[in-house]
Amino acid sequence: MLSRAANNLYWMSRHIERAENTARLLDVTYRMSLLPYHIRESEQTWAQPWALPLVISGLASGYYARHPGPLSADNVLRFMVLDAANP
């Protein structure tokens, strides 16, 4: 029974750590999106501030499959935090 409790504590702390890292990444992205930016070439759409957390976390293809069209902060936040289909 002790090993089962230790296993559950390990995985709970692991999930909390992942949630903290995701929250920190989205907080930094939000703060950076408040600064002015300019995309120099049209094929550099990954350089948009809200595309970077998707690229960093490896979720870009899943996001664009579910949300075609322009990238928005609301859609990225909803996809990364609340979407049940997002692993």
C-alpha cells in the first residue's frame, strides 16, 4: 500500500509540474504578445507570438488541424489548457 501511495504522489507531482510549466509558458507568451512585433516575410507565420508555445510544446499540427484560419490568443489558450482532446 505504501508503494501505491508513493506512486500516486509521484504522478500527482509530475502533473502539477507540467501544469506549472505550461502556465509559465503561456504567461510569458501573453506578456510578449503585448509588445509590438513585425513579421518580415509571409512564410514566417511561426514567428507570431501565439504560435511559439504551440511550436515549443509540439502541439502546432494538432492545433492547426482543429482550428484552421487565423491564430488567436483565445483559441491557443483554450486549446492548450481546457481542450480535452489535447494530450
